[in-house]
Amino acid sequence: MKRCVWRQGWVLGLVGVVFFAAVGCGDDGTGTGGMGTGGGTVSPELFGTWSLASIAAEGMSANCPGEVDLNASQSVSCGTQTDTFNSDGTFVEIQTTDELGDPDPFRSEGTWSTNGNMLSITYTMEGPDESSLQPLVPPETQTGTWSVAGTTLTLMISDPELPGAMITGTLEKQ
């Protein structure tokens, strides 16, 4: 079965590639700073730590950790993970479980920036924990759009591994 994972690092999962593009609008492009990737700014709306709460695709959804079966050979899954957007343009993502809730530690670090409602994340380091990080050569950059409503961050992803499938991730502010 082809399975895409709402990353361990949002980008390259265990089997497939999944990232995000979000619903709606975020920053109007007047955010602060100039750190991160893509020459954009860092939007204060994203500052802090967010927990991945759910994923949805093709009219089906699952709370995280969980899995959505798209068809007999493809699924999308998410573990227990947090994403921290720092005001200096750095980014940390920590996964603690897989889609079944079993321990599966993984950490990714890098930089982030926004340009209007577009979000770019460049992953530069990854590993099972902070003391075991290895550089990603070359670094991996993903972009998409984002939306914040209250304490909810919504991200929708289009995955080349799943043509035509739009995947939505919902994260809650901690």
C-alpha cells in the first residue's frame, strides 16, 4: 500500500511525500523580520508551538495519530507531532508517535518564512532526537499557503505522490 505520512518533518514521510498548502489567507505580507527562507518575512500569527490535531483527504478525516485510506493502495497518515515557528525564522518539528500511536521519535529543524499567505519551510537537519541530528544535503524546501483562525492553523497539501488528492492538516496552538 502506498502511504503518505504527514511528516515526520512534514516533507518526506516513511513512504511518500506530503507537505502542505493551506486554505484561506494568512499574513498580508507585512509580517516582521526577514529571517527564514525565500526572502520573505516571519508572520507573528505563526509564532509558537502547534500540535497536529487531524488530517483530511477526499471527504474522509482522522484525528492524529491516525490514518485515512484513500483507496485500496493509498493512504495518508499522521502521528503525534508538534511544530514550533520561532520569531527568528527557525523551525522545529518533533514527532513522538506514528499513526498507530506507537513510539516513533523524529525531529526536524530548519528555517521558515511567509510571503503573504504563502509559507516556506526549509529542512536543514533531521534525526531521531536533538542529539542525533544530521544535515540534510541538499536541504529540502516546501511551500504552500496557510490560514490561522483563533488557535487553529489550517494547512492543505497537494502531494505529487497522490495526484488530484488535497490533504488538509489542522493544528492547534499549545
